[in-house]
Amino acid sequence: MPKKVNGAIHAVGRRKESVARVYLSPGDGQMTINGLPANQYFRADSFMSERFKQVALKPFEVTDTVGKYNVKANIRGGGSTGQLGALSQGIARALLGVNPDFRKPLKEEGLLTRDARAVERKKYGLHKARRAEQFSKR
């Protein structure tokens, strides 16, 4: 699945409407997203920066490779939550290209599985996807 491109391992992660193309290369742990440092890209508020540390860095924590690889990612579509999930899956898939033995711990944490949940479409006759008009008995 992951392949080598110009000395870096390339993998794709997806979540909701977001697609993350991740390039993993040996380095000192720098992360660049769409040309910006990761902490600057996900700096909307303190909640997102905390969430970034929990979600995006989890593949490195699970495989004990924190600070050993540089990440360059191009992320398109979706919102911040979807983009974080796509980035996490992309990093996990790229780490498989580094060492196939990482599959077991990454799989146990659910980092290789595509989260298929998406927004349910609105149906006609209803206010939202499932919300109907309020019922009045009298």
C-alpha cells in the first residue's frame, strides 16, 4: 500500500470528506501540513491543539517512533476533525512502509481502519436527516 516517492514513504488517509496525502521521511519529528508547521495549521484554539497532540501523534506513540520521522502532508476537504483523522490514518499507513511489524500495534489501536461514518443525508418531509415535525396530540 505505501510506496516510496523521492526517498519518502507516501500514503493516503481518509476521514469524512478529508483526504490526507502523507510523505514520511527520516528526520527529527518536524511536521508540515499544506506548507505550514502543524502547530500553526491546527491552531484554531487550544482545544484543537490538544486534539492534534492526541490524534495526529498517536501512530508515533504506539510504535515508539516519536521524533524519528518528518511528516509532510497535503490535506484537502472537510473540517478540522476530519482532517486530523485523515492525517492520523495517513501517518499510520506510512509507518507500515517503514516497518511491516508495526501493523499489529497500529491495528490494535484502530489506526489503520477507515472510519466510514459520514453525515447522513436530509430526507424530504423531515427537518433534518431524522428530525420530524413536532407531533401534537390535540
